[in-house]
Amino acid sequence: MNVLWDRHLEREIRRYRDGRARMPYDARKRERQLIRIGSAAWGAGLSALMLGDARHARSWLVRAARDYRMSAELALPGAWGRFTATLKSRLIAGDEGGADDAQWTLAAGAATAESLPGRYAACLASLIVGEDGDAAYLAQSLADTHFPKPVAAALGALATGARTDYCRAVGEVLSSFETRQRFLENIPVADTVIALQTLADQRNMTAPLNSPLLPPDARLSAPHIGLLG
């Protein structure tokens, strides 16, 4: 896969700056604009990560997390995808602010949400703060639905410390990314795998993976945080 990551990075930074310069005052329009620039920052962060530039990757991903969270706070209840985007940005960045965002997610009621995106966000949040028992319960509640089964299996294995099961499941998650035709911001990166691997690294469960959809060093956060919380 021939990807010109420097061009992706330039494009996403340009989109972010343009969107930030045109931030509306109206709350609803501002909410939507924050999603747009959050996604641009996300794309810039992942592009920098694929270029091996950990410092800029971390900076852009933290910016993405902040914009996603601000958008969620302006949105109507139930915008759980923005909570998940916030948490994944923090995880991949290896930023300690993830603990606060995880607590914010749980305080918003994600664990008791009827929607699958809400429970997914709650499961990630529980893993981040080390509430693995809660995470195991939530992962099981996802496994019995139409939620992607490899992701649910990987989350459950992380929560229970089942490394062999985790390695198998996260490999299946990676395979699902490798057969995708579309990616957020047209950035061909297995972001869910990187986030899962961050949680796995904190538990000494990292799976040996190699793919053009993963950065040169997929352990971006390892030197910076242990279990958050």
C-alpha cells in the first residue's frame, strides 16, 4: 500500500486550521464544526504517527480528544460515538487526560446506555480506569449483539487477562481493517487495533502484529502511561 503520509498530514492540518478559523457561535453549528475539526486533528495525528513522528502525533491526537469532548458536551444526550472517539484519541496519544475522560464517560451514564455505542464507550472507559470487572460485564453484553464480535472478544479478553484469546481476537480486528474500503478521513490506519494494543500493553498482553495499517511503532503510549486512574 503506497500511502503518501506527508500529504495526508498537510491536508488534515489545512482542514483543521480552516475549520477552527470559521468556528460558529451558534451552539448547534459549533457542535458540528467541532466534530469536523476533531476528525481533522485525528487524521493529522494518525498521519504523523504513521510517519514515525510521535511528538506531533500525540499533540494532534490530544487536540482531537479535546474537540470531540467539547462537541459531545454540546450535543444532545446519546452522542456516544463522540465519547468513544475522545477515549480512543487519548489512548493512542498515551495521554494521562484519558483517565479524566474515562470518568466523564462513566458519569454520563454510558454503562447503562441502551445503545451499543454507549456500552462500547463505557467498556473502554472501564478498562482505562482499571475497572476490569465492569469492563468484562460490558464486553459480554456487546458480544451477544450485532456489535463487531472480534472487538467485543478483544475487550473481554483484556478485562479477564486472557492473553491467548486477546491475541486471536485483535488479529481478527486487524484483518477486518485490512479488508475495508473506507476509513475515517480517508486515513488507512487500524486505529481500533492501536487503541486495543495500548490497553494490552498496560496489562503485558500485547499481541505481535504487523501490517501496513499499523505505525512503525504501535506502542506510542507505552513509555508514558501505565494503567490510568
